[in-house]
Amino acid sequence: MSLTGSYDEQNVFARILRGEIPAARVWENDRVLVFMDVFPQSEGHALIISKVSKARNLLEVEAEVLAELAETARRVARAAAAALQPDGVSLLQFNGEAGGQTVFHLHLHVVPRWADRPMKGHGHAPMADPEALKATAARIAAAMD
């Protein structure tokens, strides 16, 4: 998919928001949802999406939604750092298929990093155990400020 186009109501994140697909939820309010990536590049890899925007990518997002997502990313990174004690944290965001985007609902990735653990490739990591994701989500959620 390119950088332009219409929003697909059947994308996996839209389906998660409607409750059609389960997700290991970390935190949410009426505008933002944080949940664990089922194909994590590293332990604690969380995704942040808007519940109110139909933006497919960064080029389409409303400024106030982007601000909410960015602030949530900061909070999740702090919580993941406290809960998991990584050596670093990466914040990733992909736009368009050529840019590495695989789900066309704007989302941010918060990926804890360790010096002695290589990060798996985006879109190439194996599916994680759902119970392990729930346990990690609970650890990060407990550290949310």
C-alpha cells in the first residue's frame, strides 16, 4: 500500500478496537490504546494506536492525535524501562509499504532493547505466546505513571 488511499475498516488494529481480535492490553483511555505486538522484535514490544483517528500513516494524522500518541509513547517507554530494565528503548514508526508499514492504521512501536540481545527484524519476528504477552503487559501496566 502506498502513502495515499482510503482507510480499511478491516485492518487488524480496527478489528482489535472493535473487540473482534484479542490483544494483550497494557493501557488505554477513551482515545488511545496500548497493547503488545504479537510479533515482538524484543521483549516488551508495545504498540500505540489512536481509537479516534482513521489516519493510515503519519502524513494523514491530526496534530492533536499525534501529540496524544507521542505522550503515550513517552509514558510507555518509561514504564517499560522501569518494569523490564532494558539498556535502551527504540521508538519506531513506519509509513507506506516501501517504508516498512505492515498495518495501515497509524501506530507507534515502543521497543525495549538490550545490549546483549539482537532485535528481531520488523515483520520477521515469530509470533509470541499469548500468555507471555499478557504477563509482560501486566508488568508494564503496573509501572505506568
